Amino acid sequence: MQSGITRFTQVGDWIFEVKMVRALRVEKYGQPYDAVSTLTANGDNLYIDTQLTRQHNELSREDCMAFYEFARQLEMKQIQYDKLRNGERQSRIVEIVENQRPRAKVHLARVK
């Protein structure tokens, strides 16, 4: 696989922007896959719309790190996803630390 990806590509007078991606868990493209996910880019956020596995297994830490690395390479600042636990939906946000700009710290002081 390539080491760097870009979210915008220009061909002629057109600029193509990656907005939606389908991710497949498989060793080689074209082989049967055992997990699929759909991701949508919105600004600096990557939202994981779908996470389906063939045998309803949870995604592993390695799977999550692959999503993180993909978002980092697209220069995203956050990954958002929803997870069902005990029948309740829980929203999660993961910050892409490497893509965060340092924020200025402001301290209020009293001047006499």
C-alpha cells in the first residue's frame, strides 16, 4: 500500500475530493473480506458510518489503529463513531493527536 494519501486531487479543471470511503478487511483486494466499514469525511472529521463483521465480532485494536492511521494520513482531526452497548447507542470521538494544532493558552489577569 502507499504510505501517503491526499484528500484532494486535481485532474484538468476538476478537483476531486474524497468524501466517502468503503474499507474492507482482507489480505488482498478481490479476495472475500470478513469485515466492511463505510467512512464519511466532513471537514476535519471522519465519521465511521458502518462497522460490520462476518461473524459479528468486535473490531480489534489493530483494526482501530488502521482507521486512526488512515484518518491521520487524510489530515483529519477527529474520528467519530457510534457503538451499541447493551442496546444503547454511545457516541465516541477520537482525537487525531498528530493533526491537532497547538492551541494558545489564555490566562486572565487582573491589572491594577
